[in-house]
Amino acid sequence: QVQLVESGGGLVPAGGSLRLSCKASRLTFTMAWFRQAPGKEREFVSVVNAEDKNKIYADSVKGRFTIWRNSRQDTIFLQMNNLQPEDTAVYYCAAADIWTIQGGSYQYWGQGTQVTVSS
């Protein structure tokens, strides 16, 4: 079992920044962030592998968000810059033992942290 606890969400104006953290009981091979906006399906945001070298970003966040992991702290981070109202969502941390961006392949999920961007 892997426990994941997200933090760092909040309310920011458009153009602002937030840094999300996900503290894990242990990091797995693949760690990712997903988000779900009201009335929408969950969507992939970003993923990082065990060596913190391979990273993938959704087109909608590329150039604005940065993911990284700190293995000594068993924590992953998501730096979000130039936030826009369409980034408003609950952000979830997820863990998997394979390299994938498919949400259905992630065995472990956090409870989520709310990010709200005002226009």
C-alpha cells in the first residue's frame, strides 16, 4: 500500500503561481498529477519517472507547470505558474509501478487538493 497526501492548493488570481506537494509513504516507479474540474472527467496533467528524468506534460500545461520528485523526502511537487481560470480543479497525486499516463493504471491516489484560479 502507498499513502499519498497532497497539499498546497488554494485560491489565486489569474497569472499567479502555486506549488503542490504530494507526500508519499513511499515513492513508486511512476508518480503523476491528474486533475478534475467540476462537471468534467479527470485528466492527466504530468508524470515523472523514478530517476526524475523522464517527464511528460499535458499540452494545456506545457511551459507553465513543472514536475519533480525528491526521493529523500518521498515527495513529488508540481510548480504551477501563470495559472488560468481553466486550471481550476481538484488536483490528485497518483502512483503506479509502470510508466503510463493512463489514469486507470494508477493503483494509488491521494484525496486531492483544490486549486481555484479567479479571473
